[in-house]
Amino acid sequence: MSSFPVSLSELVEYVDFNQQSFLISAASIAFNPTFWNIVARREYRTKFLTKLFGGNRDVACYALAVTIFGLGIFRDFLYERALRDQPSHPALEGENVTYAAYALLAIGNLLVVASTWQLGIQGTFLGDYFGILKDKMITGFPFNITSAPMYHGSTLSFLGTALLYGKPAGILLTLHVLIVYTIAIQFENPFTAGIYAKRERERAKAAGFEEKKEL
Ligand SMILES: *[C@@H]1O[C@H](CO)[C@@H](O)[C@H](O)[C@H]1NC(C)=O
């Protein structure tokens, strides 16, 4: 028994797994966070991007931001192309589903835009790994609603698009997005926490040094 008009197993029956575009979309969804985590960690360890941009970490970070943004647009393009190749489900074609879709897209985009507004471009696009650290943790909206508004907003937008097109394949790809981002968060959070802990240790050390000088 489910109050949702369609069950998950019924949805899967409306997914055409033989479409190459479906697999390509799934691959691009998994590729993006993998790519930026590998690049950002390498930057943190070796400063290879900063070196590539003549020692300017700000420019290096903006270059990575543009790359990640471009990959995101390409991923969205591949997702919409995949949905067009998939059958739609009659239960997802009603007016109410369309309204729900627009609401999800609005909330999803609000979370993403507000998060970028709060963090800035560098804060959004892995500035921490370049040594561009924020002074303090941001706790205002949208971070008082979710700890990962970027990821959760993006996931809601995927779901909104799936419902807008009425495509069960999109709901399945959204679950894939959710799993990929959940793994990414578990991978990223301890690492960034470590970057900030290191700064705190260095600050404490510097403060101790200052105290000794004054004695
Ligand atoms: C989050 O912050 C916003 C703006 O400061 C506020 O309007 C909203 O009520 C807060 N939400 C929660 C759940 O605390």
C-alpha cells in the first residue's frame, strides 16, 4: 500500500535501460563530483592549479569554478536528452504533477542560488582547497535548513525536471543523484573540516608564539 500514485517497481517498468543516453546521463552525474574532488584534493596537496596560473590561487579557483559550472551545464543537457528518449508515465502527466514540478524547481534553484550568494563563487567552488578559507562558518539561510543546500537544491531540481517531463527514468536518475551526492558529502565534509582544524591549530600556535614574545 502506498499513497503515492505510482510504486517504485511500477516506475522502473517505465524506464528504458537500453537507451544509451540514459547510461550516459548516469555516468555524467557520477563523473562531476568525482572530477572536482580529485582535482581539488590534488590542488590542496600539490598546488598544481595555482602553479599553472602563475601562482595566482584566486584565478586558479575561478578557472576551476568555470570548469565545474560548464560540466554542470553539460550534465543537465545530457539529463534532458536522456529524458526525451524515455517513455512517460500517464500518472505523471496530470496538472498537479506539473505544479509540484514547478515548486520543486523553484525551491531547488532557490537553495542553489542562496547558497552561492552566501558562500561566494570561491566558497562555492572549493576555494578551501586553494587555501581561500572563510573566516567563520555560515549559518544563515539556506544553511539553517540543510547543511548541503547546493547538493540538496540540485537534487530537487533533478526531481522537478523528471516530474515536468513526466518521466519515471528521471525519478530513477534523481535517486542516483541523491546517492552520488550523499557519498560526495561523506567524502568532502571530513576533508574540509580537516582544512579548517589545521588553520585553527596554526592560529593557536601563532597566538602562543605572540604570548611568548610579550613575556
Ligand atoms: C532560516 O533563516 C531564515 C532567514 O534568516 C528565516 O527566515 C527562517 O525562518 C530560518 N529557518 C529555520 C528553519 O530556522
